[in-house]
Amino acid sequence: MVDGSAVLYETVGAVARLTLNRPERLNAISGALLAGVEQAVERANADDAVRVMVLRGAGRAFCAGYDLSTAPQQETDTQARSGGVWDPVADYRFMGRNVRTFMMLWESPKPVIAQVHGWCVGGGTDLALCSDLIFMAEDARIGYPPARVWGVPTTAMWVYRLGLEHAKRVMLTGQPLDGREAERLGLVSRALPAAKLEAAVMDFARRLATTPANQLTLHKLLVNQAYENMGLRTTQMFGTLFDGVARHTPEGLAWRDLAMREGYKEAVRRRDAPWGDYAARPRDGEG
């Protein structure tokens, strides 16, 4: 295993394991973490001995989204440098780079299995939903709470993986799904007791790795192309643009100011209070 980075990389036979490695922040997304994902995916694809990738998180969560302990202030500083004016094109270009990183999982010729435990919320769902398959702990939670204020999912994968009715429910409410419901709705391949998740993922990955690499690539391309033809990239363009808009509506700016004034934990608490699920929310990251 290679240590000392935001993403750890190791191989177990024909399986490469990519571990998000910011456990003290519940693996909240940072520039270093995104760079680590890019490097790990490129490394796995360059290794002919690797057939399958597993993406997982260290510590108590898969990924608690963008790191909101720094994001509101960073956005304010960026806007101040441009004379206090929000540049939607600059915003789109910045967030578009993140989307390209997430989509490396989708575009990888080798299949990627997301191993989700704890929390997978906000931007963290882009990492899971751009993977090919998702295995999830029964007590884990996956959802997009920023749908309530200050966010739109940039990769727009929810609608393609859930369908109209359930995608709208997730987007309009921001309420997360636990592993059992995610499996029932077809969002994930399997939901398992947390203690059995890793073993089940590795067993499946090893079996998948016995299939010739060219067969895996051909079938992944075939399925992905159907979704590409349904307008996935166009939807992502709007999702990325709308995310910037959502962060600069009057309500979005007010929420950002609240987070800077009273702390992001209090801002998240007020945002989520009407749904009564704050007590179960992650305490770090989440955006």
C-alpha cells in the first residue's frame, strides 16, 4: 500500500483498491483528494494486471461531500478577487474540472465498484454514482442534502440511476436513503450488514476479475453508450451550471453567510431541521 496521500492505492491480485484517506474529515472532498483519485485511476488503468477497481473510504464514512469547513470562505475570497462579482463561466470551469475527475470512474475501461459505508452525501455521491456498481452497508446513508439549499448535483447521475419518480424525491427533499432502501430502488447492487461489506465486495471483485479484460471493457462501453445517447453529458452541463446558480441565489448567499458567521455545522442544522434528520447527519464535511 502507498501511504501518505489523500487516496491510498494497493493491489490485491487483479483488484486495485482505492481508499479515500481523509478519515478525520470523513473523507470530505478537497483538491488533494480529487488529485489522488485521478492519479489512482490512471495508475490502475495503466496496470495490465489489474482488472477491477474498488473505491472505498477510510474511517467512519465513504465520503461526506465537499469540505464545508473551508468552501464558503474560499468562494467568498474568490468572488472578492473578482471585484465582488460572480463569474458563472469561471464557476462552471472550476466545477467542470471536478466533474471530469468524477467521470474518470465512468470512463475507465476497467469496472469500478464503490464500497459505501457510513455516509455518502453531497459531492461524495458523485464518486459513488459515477462508479459502475455500488455495494452498500445496510445502515449506510446516501443522499444529496445540499438540494435543500446551496447545491445541485453536478454529474446528474441520480436521474439515470434512479429514474424519474425516485430521483425527484431525492432531489426535492434532500433526504438520504439507507442501504436497504437503496437496494430496493435499484440504486445499489447489494446492501449488506456493515461487518460483511468488505468481504462481499472483494469476493465479487475477484470473481469479476476472472472475466477477460476486453470483455469487461466492451460491456461497460455498451451500457454506458446507451446513457450517453440519452443526453448524459448535456444534463451534466446544466447540472454544473445550475450548481453555481444555486450557490448564488439570495437564499444560497444567505446560507453561505450563515455558515461563515455561525459555522457550517449550525448552518447545516438549520437547513436540515424541517426534515428532522439532523441528529443522524455526519458532523464533518457534507456538501
